[in-house]
Amino acid sequence: MPYENSVPFRAGSEGYAGFRIPACVRAPDGAVLAFAEGRVDSAGDSGHIDIVCKRSADGGLTWGALSVVARYGPPDGPGSEPGTAGNPAPVVLADGRLLLVFVRNAADATEERIRRGEVSAEDGRRVWLSFSQDAGLTWGEPREITEAVKLPGWRWYATTPGHALQLTTGRVVVPANHSLPPALPGDDGTEDRYYGGHDLLSDDCGATWRIGYVDDDPDGRVNVNETTGAELPDGTVYFNTRNNADVPAHRADARSADGGQALTAPFEPRPDLVAPVVQGSLLQLRDPDVLLFSAPSHPSTRQRMAVRASADGGVTWRTAHTVDERRAAYSDLVRVDEDTLGLLYETGTDSAYETITFRRIPVAELG
């Protein structure tokens, strides 16, 4: 059957060399909000990067004007200091507000330099948030929460990327990752074994924050990196992560029985969930009761975007929808309406970073 696609972000347009790192939520007024990093000078991961957003009032068929929702420097217009604002982690709160958690760092603070310990704490990755009272039309003054959610020894730091979640208890959970200083002779901190995972927790809708679970595994078997989460029907929080280890798998998962405060067991590899080294997204649907996971499905190359489905809370998975064989990378999932799932994902013919595309998928197809 034909599927409805639209392109909210295209590289080389609207003042940005490239767009990356999609995140997506459905606002209380029904609008679909697509977030991304707008990369000004190049498609690279550092430099002058803004968090941008577009709204769709028709379920992702068409998109409104681009707006900048977070910058590195002053919040308004000319004079903003070039730097990075990135890794948008939006969530719609039960009280109707939108919360956006994100990170900032200086323009020259590359991930490699941060992991080597060559960047000051002030110029390195710092954690911020902002609220919207009007379904994402405008955003309040950003507020920094670094001291509450980043341990002093951590170097690299990233939220999600993709949407965060609010549990049925009211707790806000933001999956995140970090890197540790080197512990072995000859290491400089850029080795993948020093990646680790954690989450940010708030029990008062973002007013105060703390660190929940921490999972560090420097033996190199599971290098927890970009992580996504979903609340299962029984209240368990299921986490799935990019594993930067070469073996035994590029995906790993874990569970929490206490709302993300602790893991019931450390992250374990999932060889059956075939993907390259890449970010992925989770979404728990209700009616039907199915857990979804999106990511490229090629074992080694970022291509063949697919949505996998699980009827048993992530124990087993099946392919529910394959987009095509084109290049593809990061993604995020959103419930558009009763009948429609939305997939916001990076894709292109020659490169996965040519566009951020939105695909509407019938929920009935997902079983």
C-alpha cells in the first residue's frame, strides 16, 4: 500500500547546512512537533548548532515554519554566541506543558576533545531545560540543571536523543549517557569501553532533578551509549541502548521495576535485534498493546529503516514495517492519532543525512 511521507527538514535549506538528531511528540492541541539539530556551518557534530522545531497541524502531512527553540548563547536573535545546543529530549507533561531537556557546549568542544579531558567544565557538555505553556509555540527562558544530573568525573554527556517520557506515576524519565575518565595505562578516554548510561529523574514535573540508575561496564562487552525508554503496561520501564562494542551485538537492553531509579540487572546484549551501531527509538502503544522499536535493520550499515514490534515487553521482536533500502540513521516514534503511527527519521539516497523525513504508518499494520 502507499505510505504518506513528508520532509520537514532538508540539508542545505533554511539557513542550515544540515539537520540531524530527530525527536518528535504530539502536543496537547494535537499538533505534531518535529525537533532537530540545525547545524549551521556543516553537518558535523560540533560547531554552531541550534535546536529547531516545526509544527504540523495535519498529522505530519505538511509542516509550518521553522522556529529556533534553543541556542547556545542568548535566547534571541543576533548576537547569539556560536556554540552547540543539541540532543533534544521533549516530553508532553500531564499538566499540558511541554518540557524540553537538552545539552549545550562550546563550538570547539568536540566529543573527542571532551572525552580526552581537554575541555573545561564550563565549555563542556552542560544540561539545560525549557518549558512551553502553549503547545510548543513559544518557549520559556532555559534553566541549567547540570549540577543535579551530571557527576563531576563524567566527561562526555548526552540526553537520549529522541523523546523522553512521563510515567503513569508522574515521574519524568530522561535516558542519557556519559563517558568516564580512562582507567587503564595508555588509554586517553576515547576508547568505547568508557561509555556508560544513566537516566535523569524528576518527580515534580521538572522542578527538581536527580540521577537514577548508572550502568558503567568498562570491560568492553556493553558500552551503553544513546538510550531510549518506554513504560510497559505493568509499570516496568524498558530501556534499549546503542552498544558501541563490536561484539556480541550492537543493541542491548535493561529494565527497571522502580521507575528508573535502579536497573533490575545491567544492560545485556541483544544479538537478535539486528542493527548497526546507531541510535534507536522506543514507543509503547496502547490499543493495540505493542512495544515498538525503530532503527536501521542492516547489521553493519546505516540503511534499511524498520519498525520492530514486541508483544511481550521486549523479550522477542518481529519486523512490523520496513521503510526501504535507502540510507537511514537516527529516528523517533510518535502516536499521531488512533489510526496512525509517525516515524521521524534521517534518510537519503546517497547519505542518511540528506533529509529528516516523516512517515505515516497505519497502526493496524503493526499488529
